[in-house]
Amino acid sequence: MTAIPPALQQGDKVAIISTARKISSEEIESTKQLLTSWNLNVVIGKTINAQCNQFAGSDDLRAEDLQTMLDDKEITAVFFARGGYGSVRILDMVNWQSLAQNPKWLIGYSDVTAVLMHAYYNVNTASVHGIMPVNITDTKTNVAVSSLRNILFGVDNTITAKPHKLNRCGEVSAEVIGGNLSVIYSLLASDSFQSSDDKILVIEDLDEYLYHIDRMMQGLKRAGKLKNLKALIVGQFSDMHDNTIPFGKTACEIIAESVKDYDFPLAFDFPIGHIATNNHAFIHGKAARLNVTPNSVTLIQ
């Protein structure tokens, strides 16, 4: 049974750290102000303003920062400041048992998918796939921010999407996992990505070559990660690249082809991923009901 962290309460202590690329305190100031406006007390980790080449400090520092926030029983949520690359390097340096004993919200996406997946598969704890401090700019109109707030404070979360020509209709209920396709692919054959059977898998990506999307989907298929899914949700595949000799298919067409032999529901162009104002948050590891019809798509958690 996946543990769902308790909803935040006014006055709670929350942390901002970075397990991936470096980031300055100036870049997270708007998030600090936002969280303060939600009546939360913000703790800034040692990794903010730290630098080791492109990383937010050394592997040791980033692991220590995350461990500190997991171990602190007063902290009820950990916001990962940004993605980039680096979270996977510290997964095995952290003792996750304190998270199992004291579930708290871990919030992020992109490279942070590695953290969300590891927490789910190793200590059965749900987390939030959602916007990060580096992305938060407009707190009044940003759907991504409002959906994140709803989840953290215990408000029901519903995501709707428009129909897509590649969709496959059906209604299922299952736990939702996934996130960035490149990161998920990098976790194959590790304890951070165990069985995907009977799960709703979410994938999204940014700045990839089309042939590599095909390579990753074929990798997931050959590893048996696709055949027993309950459903596949395809988020935004933004800023895709092609070679001089075109691959001949869009990212969505590549993905549809890779699962053509299966009969589970498909939902394409879902409002999740690298889109600033429409990156809806969802609870990674929590059961949801997905309904794909000819006229609409709805995910309810």
C-alpha cells in the first residue's frame, strides 16, 4: 500500500533544495515568497548557491542536503529547485527509511523523476510530479501552480485534456507513475524502476532527437515495461529534433507505434511536462481513474 503524505497545514515547515543542476537564491526567491504567502515556513538547503561544475554542489553535499530534509521530522515537504541532471547520482547515497517512517511530499519533475520513482519503488511513498521553483513566475494565472497547491493542501485533483487522433478509448483505475522518458529509460534494470504491471504510466520529454524517442520506447518495450500497463499517458514532447534524413514520424506517432500491439487506453497531448503555465501536477504513486472517450480525457485522483 503506497503511503500518501498528509496534506500541508498553515505554519508547516517546508524545504527547497537541489539534487541536480546548480541554482542561486535569487532564482528561487519568487517561490520562497509564494510559499510564504501560503503561510508556510521555508527552509533553504545547503545546495542552494552551491556549485560543483554544473551541479548544485558535490554528490556528497547534494546527498547530505536531501538526507537532512528527509530526516527532519518537522519538514513536511521538500521542493526540488530545478532539474537538469544529477539526481540519479545520489539515489544510492541516501537512507530512505526515514521517508518511509515519516512520509512527506517530494515535489519536482524532469530530472527529479528519478527521485519520485525511487521513493515509490523502494519505500512505497507517493510524491508530486509538478512545477519546480526555477519555473514559478506568475502565481496568479499559472495552472501549474494552482494544481500543485491543490494537491499539497488536500484538494481533489482533476486533469482534463482534449481528444487526440491517436488516443485509444477506455476507462481504468490504477496507480500513476512515471515522468520524464529519458530519466525513466536510464532507470531500467535498477531497483528505481521495478514492475510497471497494472500501472498508468506517464511519459514526457524535452529537447530530444526523434530517433532517440524511438530507441527509448523500444527499450521499454523489450524490457517488458509496456505490455502489462493499465494505460499510457503521453504528456508534452517539447522542442523535438530531427536528423538531416528525417525519421519520418512525430514523437506521438513513434510512441503510438511502439504500443500498437497492446489494447490499453492511450491519452496523447496531456497537459503535463515542460510547459510553463499548463504543467498540471499529479500525485506520483497514488491511484487515479483515467477515462478516455472520443470527446474528452479525464484523470481524477
